[in-house]
Amino acid sequence: METRWAVLALVVVVTAVMMVRGIVAVQNGELGTVGRQLGVGAIVLTFGIALVRYWDQVGR
């Protein structure tokens, strides 16, 4: 497996785990945790997609 796709897979797994944690927090009524999971999850997903997209240009 090419490294860039392994990175994308890892980012997707981390984002999915954070989404599950957000769902559990909603069920428990913990709105602060929900907001934190959404914010950090969005940042991780955006960074991961950008990293994969510009993989060849990183490190030049």
C-alpha cells in the first residue's frame, strides 16, 4: 500500500472514532464534548485530505 493511502486510511479511522465519541456525547447530553469532537475531527479530516492531495509537493 502506498504511504499516502495509508495516511488517508488512518485519518478516516481517527475521524470515525471521533464521530462515534461525538454521538455518545450527544446521547449523554455533553454538548461541550460534542463541539470539541466536531471541531477537532474537522481539522484532522481537512489536514489529512490536504496532505494526501498535495503529497508529492510536501517536503520539496
